[in-house]
Amino acid sequence: MVEERRLTTYWEFCKDALGDTTIQLLLVMSVISIVMESTVGDHKTTGWIDGFAIMVTCAFVVNSGSIINYRKQALFAKLQDALKSGNLKRVIRNGVQIDIKDSEIVVGDIVCFNSVNLASIPADGLLVDGTDVKMDESALTGEPKLISKEPAGKDPYILAGTNAVSGSGKLLIVAVGPNSTAGKIAAAVYGKQGEGEDEGTPLENKLNGMVLKISNTGLSLALIALIALLARGLPERVEKDEGVAAFVVKAIMIAITVLAVAVPEGLPLAVTLALSIASNKMMKENNLVKILKSCETMGSATTICTDKTGTLTANRMTVRACFLGGEYILPSDYGVDDTAGSLLAKKIPAATTKLIADLMAICTMDDSFVQPPLAPGGWPVFKGNPTECALLICVGTLGHDYEQIRKETTGRSLETQKQGWSQIFSSARKMMSYAVPLGDGKWRLYVKGGSDVIFERCTTMLSGEQAVPMDMSVLDPKVKKMSSLAMRNLALAYRDFPSTPDWEATHASQLNVDGSPALAVETELVLVGIIGIEDPLRPEVAPAIKACYTAGIDVRMVTGDNLDTAIAIAKDAGILNDSHFEKDATTLSGFRTKPKVAMEGKAFRTAVYIEDKETGKKEFDQDAFDEIWPHLRVLARAAPQDKLTLADGLQKSNLFKNKKKCAALLAESGITIFPDRQVIAMTGDGTNDAPALKRADVGFAMNIAGTQISKDAADIILLDDNFASIVTAVKWGRNVYDSICCFLQFQLTVNIVACILTIICIFVHAQPPIQAIQMLWINVIMDSMASIAMASEPPNPTVLNRPPINRTASILKPRMVANMIAQSVYQLAALLVIYFKGPEWGGFFEGHLAGEKVVVGMLPIDAPIDVNGTIAGRMLAQIGGCPAGAICVEMPSESVHYTLMFNALVMMTLFNELNSRKLNGEVNVLSGITKNPTFIGVFLFSFGVQAIVVQVGSLAFKTAPLDGRQWGVCIALGFLGMVWQLGINLIFYMISSCMGKKKGKEVVIEMEKPVLRRSSTQMLAEQAAAGAAGLVTSHPASSPLILQPKDSRVKLARQMSSGRPVH
């Protein structure tokens, strides 16, 4: 519909990369080096190679970064395309209804829209048909007031970018693309940041602060290196007037290289890359990510507020019980060959059956219809509202055809719809009505809605073919029974009018759910009966909720169903357990939950909103909310505003700062409050859920059942509407965090080793053993290559065995610091031994005489020197101040000695990349590596390029080819780094074991932080189990639950998670 925003080209990414200050300095200095060495240097014919090699390496860095950014952009564009491809509109073109993408809509099309699942307006148009159409134009005007639209009204125009929040209609398209209102706005902001594409994340902000501190340290080290180089080498060159300018250029270049290595500029790239890769992987697991930062945020989620229908349940509604026409049918009354509808048809009069079938077929939306199964023996395909589809299936079991009824009914068929009258379902009314003419001026109004809403509007009820007075003593037990079986109750009613009524007149006293006056025609109804619709719990939901509790995440169910149904589903799903009830929950009498555990929306609102006596306005009371939310598990009969209240109240709660209150909760209810603000994930599928989805830290919209407005407001779209997919998002969010920690652990180790080694060698011999070009290659390995390898690491299932990530905690954990220090000590020790003792190993390094003891930078005086000043074919520049018995020469930068150091450093770095895959002292650092072929590919690629650099890159990289023995030493040093890490892990394990024995001889599973909740009933249940096992229980408020055996042979300690133990 709107012209696509132009993507950044590959060359524009290269241009951006060239804007990096370090790259610019290196390029400038390399040009100066080429000019100086080629004109006034000692080696005019070959001196240009150093500068040119650095230019080539900079080009590699620029291009590799640009390729990564370009692919990341392409990946994000793919995600957006996937989102748009699922956004279909129903259009009438040439008299035929078709479903097409927004981008395929043209002028002259008639777009069908409604407030349920086709609410977003894709183009400017003229309303030609509509009922109760109210538009939200706040996206364009900023005014929250709803605008009513009528086909023949003063303002029948509907603009692109607005949303229908009430009613349905047909829109004649008059402007699309850049000519539409939304298109003009989009054109005005082209070139600005794409939706969620490059927004800073909390982790990125935390890392940027760390990068700044490390950069300052790196700048200090670079200045130290420069000063040391100039102090050691410049006076002598000035005295001899030999190559002063070239030496200064070289010294500056080395200092800049030290700065390039010290600054971890790859960290932000690693975050974005990890988020992009995670987004792509998540889409394959039914999470379509719109906002990249939401992946990371899910790693910190502490609470999930979820809908019931379609998320916890299969969204395949089925009529399983009913009380219609005076007949009561439960699932136990019929076998596998019958249904509630087929059995009902056998028991009630044909006229009553026809009335019920007409009601179900007519009082449903056009967008709700049923298609044949995709495969023989499969389920029918539901399109539109699942509850309505269940009614349409029931029409068939009653022996009628819903499509035929619709076609034959005046006022309901597609051709005669204008002759009928309707009020579609809304959360404000909790009901839907449809009236059709019967002839002779008579009308019949069909109504369906929530049982509690419909009951209060009925004066009589149908028994057989007769209307009898309403009798709640008959109805209430049946409603409760259906609710206890986790069925959703829906009431059906009708009303006949002898003449055309005033459809807009309101009732004097009857109110809608939202407090607005009810329509008079929707009162004095005849109750046909109630039906129980079962939406079976998804089989994967209970394990997923258990995984959430193990991960320290609370799950709260927010549903529009009545309280009994909500409690039954919550218990089956594992949100509630026996301990949340006053009595045994296996019986109906046990459905009385403990205070504040399960509430209705009205009671919840009354408790948390306090009326101001002076102004009469209701104000949100955070203190009252803080009294409720730690206990709350189920919120039934909830309005969309309740979701917003939950999200807002949880985020603003500072209960974790009230140590006294937290201690009281722990002592009285066994509830442990997470030591940071709550991070909320919220699911929603309705238009009115959009504000709550926006307010939550991460909003999840339903792809199948969700309205377009809810999808637009969400951060992530669940492609399968499945709660288990939210757990997948948590897993990937924590994996992103772990990947960055692994990368940080790896990169900082390289920084420490390379910088300290360079500074030491400069102070000792006025020359770094690792050349500038070689350092740049190491920088490529630890930035671009490592970021790809670490970011592609798949999530480990154990990430769900720990509490949420504390948003304010330092990313550098003590164990990571210990690993970095241990590896740095090992690598520096190995490299310094090679540096100082290597030349004494006679015959090992080419260019030195076998059996002769030499000093670094010196060769025996009887070494063969030809007239060109070469020794063993290698260029040497003679310098003065030689001690007796030796000729002093500058150590050739391409010597085998220095090459061995360079290669050993790279090998130890590559093997440490394997160590860095693990953060918590795992013994087998290679576990799961076969699941990450990208890591293996990057490792082998880096190894292969290093071999080429060493063996054939002498001219550019100042290296000398190594033989088999020397390669063996380098690889052995790399492998020994893994053995060294294993030793470190074992030392930590023994220390922690010894400390555990001193504390009480029990092995304690340590967690990063205290977790969100611990239910008192879970504690009581475990105490009972402990007593049965001969264990005495102690659980001080400040420590994990510890069960100590009487005979001290069995000892157990467990850190509790959100209402469940962490296993």
C-alpha cells in the first residue's frame, strides 16, 4: 500500500564503517608510512608493504562489518515481509470477494472491515455501507475521542492508518500508496529509523557504558606505548639522523593499533547480531519479532499475564453441554458417536430445534465460517471467531445448514443485509444482537452473550415450546456445573416485535457492562438456554507453565470467562495447585480459593481504584495494588482496562524496596519478591488490548485470533497463538544475554593479553613482537568472526533452570572475571617465555646458528653478513652500541621467533573461543557444539586463514613460514589452554564444595538472585513430604529452603523459584 522504505545499500554501510575514527587514523598513518618508507626510508623498494598491508586489512574490516550489517538488514526486512504477508484484507473486486495483501489494494476496490479482525484501514476511502462504525483517528490527529462514521453522514471518509474500534462496514478505496494519508506521512519520515530495527536495548546501553570505560583505558595504554616507543628509540635516531620521520610514523601506527585492539567496538555489533539471529530462529519457532529489543527483554521477564482462549487452550471451541429448550445435556450423557447437538435434536420439538439453529446461524459474524478439513479425518478449519465457529458446527449437528439459513433469511443474506439490524459484540456490552424482518412488519431479534449478562435482561425462559418465568434456581446449578468442567457459558435469547421498534432507544435503568445505558430492544428477552463450550487445554501448556515456574517467572491468567471456569482451567494448566484453595480442589466444594488468589475484574477494580471524595474521580492506589499482586493468579471477567492496570501497576511497584514488607510476605505466605522491578510480558488478541500490549515490557499478539490493532501494538506476534511459544521467547531472550556474556568473556581476554604483552615488550626492547598488521588480524578474529560464532549459539535448555536476569546487575559476573584472569595469566606466561627464552633454544628458530646462545635482538659476531647487510637471507638494519663479542642488529619483524609468538597467540585465542562458550564452569566445553555449525565454520575458517597468513603471507604480514614442530608447539599451547580452563573449573568446584561443607555439609545450588515468588502452600506441601521422609525442616527467611535429615545421611538444599522449586 505504502511505498517501501529504501534499504541501506552495501556501499552506504561501507561509507558508515569508514567513519570510524580508528579506521580513519590507521588509513591516514598507512598512507604516510607508504610515502615515508618509499622516499626516505632504509628500504625504499619494500618499505611500502607495511602501510599497504594495513590498508588492505582495514578494507577487510570495513567490508566484513558491512556484510554483517547488510545481512542483518536483509534479515529484518524478511521478518517485516513475513508480518505483512499475514496481514490480509477482504476485498470485493469485480463483484467477487477475495483476500489480498495491503500492498495489492487498488483504487476502486471495496474493502470489508470490522472491529474484530479486520480493523486496520489500509488506504483512504469512502464509507459506502456500515453499522455502528466508530474510528480511532488518534494515530493521525492525536485526539483519543472516537469518531462515528455513517455512509450518508457529514464525514463518510475513512483515512489510512486509522482503526475501527466498533462496528463493521465497507469502504470504497479512493487513494492508495503515497497518495493516501498514511503514505504521505510515511514519505515524510523515510530515511529515519525503521521500526525496532536499531533501537538501543538495555543490554546495549549497559555495554556502551562498559565500552566507554575500556576505551579510556585503551587510550591510556596507547599513549603509554607511544611515549615508551619514542623514549626508547627516538633519541638514538635523532643523534644519527637516521629514519626519524619513518620511526615516528611507525610508533604512532603501533599506538593506534593498540587502541584498536583495546577498544571492544564489536560488542554493540555482537548484541545486534545476536538479536537478529535470535529473531530469525524464533520465527521458525512461531515467534514473529517486530521489535528486536523485545528478544533481549524477555530474558528479564518476571511475570507473564496471559489470556486463556487460544493461548492456553487450543482455540477449537466445541459445544459440549447445553440447557436448551428445557433439556439438560452433559458430556457424560452421550457417547463417541453423538454430540450435544445431535442428542438435543432427539429430545426437543422440531420447531425449537429450528429456532436454536436460526439463532446460531444468524447471530454470528460474516467473517465466522467453517471450511472442510484439509485432510480426510481432520478437524474442520475455523475461520473467524472460534466461539461462533463452534455454534456453526452445532447447527450442523442439529440437522441444519448454517450457510443455507443465512442465504434464505431476509435481512441476513449478503444481498439483503441492509434490511436487517445488528449490534456486533464488544467488550462494553459482552453480547451481540441481530434482528431480521419476519414479514407483515414483524421482527425477531436474536441475542447471544455471557450468561450473567443475558440472564439479567430476560424475563422468561423457554421450556419445550413454551415460555415460562425465569427461575435462577434452575439455571445457577447448571451454570456452575458447566463452569466446574472448565466450560465457557454462553446464553442464547430472542425477542419478537409486532412492529418495527426504535432500535436506538435506550432503557431507563438497564446498563451495559461498561456502565453505559443499554438499548431498550435488548431487554425483556426470552431465554432459549445456555450452552457450555469447551476449549480444550493445549497439551503442551502445562509443561510450559511448569518451565516458567522453574525459570522464576510468574504466570497470571487474565480472561473474560466467569470465575469458576477460569479457576478450573488455571488448575488444569498448573497456574493453580491444591495449595491455592481453602479445601481439596478435587471436589467442587474446594473451588473456593484463598484470598486474593483468584478475583473477578469488578472486585479487582474496586480494590485498586479509590474514589476521591472531593472530585469524585477514581484514582489508582499503588499501595492497595501491592497488597494484591503478589498473591494474584487468576483474574476473571476481566475488562481490557484491567490488563492495562496490571501492566502499569506491576511496572511501577517498588515493593521489592520495602524490606520489611518483603520479609512479612516471606514469613506469612512464603512469597519471595524479585529484587528488581517487575518485567511484564502481556498477551492480547482484542482491539482494546492494544494499550496494555504497548504498556507491557513485551506485548504478544495472537496471529490467528488477534485483531490487526493488537498486532500493530505488539512487540512479538505468536504465529500459533500458543503459550508454549512464549516460553520459547524466554529461552531465546536468555540465550541472547548468555551469548553476549560469552563474547565479552572471550574478547576481554584477548584485549588484556594483547595490550599487556605489547606494553611489556616495548619497555623491554623498544619494539612490540606483534606487528600492527598482525594485531589488526587478531582484532578481526575477536570482533567480526567471534561475534558471528557466539551469536549463533543455540539456547541451552538449562537457561530455564535459573531466575530471570536482573536488569540492574553487572554483566561481568565474578566467575567470568575469574575465567578471564586465569586465561590471561596462562597466555601471557606462555608468550613471555617464548619471547625471553625462545632465542636460547638452539636450532629451533631459523636464522639463528645451531648451538649458539643469543640475546633477543643480537646475533653472534661471526654470523655471515654480506655486503647488503643480510644474515641468512633476511634483511637486517645494523645499529650501534654493540657489546663486545656480538654484532647488534634489529630483530627482523618477520623472524620465526616473532612469527611463533604471533601464531601461538592466535592459536590460544581460537582455542579459548571454545572455552568461552561456557560461563559456569562446565567440564565439557565442547558439549552442544555440533548444534552450531556456524561456530565450527568460523573456527575452521579463522584457523585456515591464519595458516595462510603464516605460511605464505610473509610479505604483507611480516611472518616466516613455520615447520611441523613449530606448528605443533602453537597448537599444543592452544589445547593446553583448554586443559588449564578445566583445571580452573575443578579448583572452583572443590572450593565451593569445601565452603558448602563448612556451612552445613549440604550441597547448595546457588542462584544468581533471589527469585520472584514462593507459595506458602508449596512450602507446606514440601514440609509434609519432608516429615514423611524423616526430615526436619528449617527455612530461615534469608536463606534457601534446606531439608536436613535426622540421620545426617541425606542432605538437600534448594533455591525456590516463582511459586515452584527450581529443579
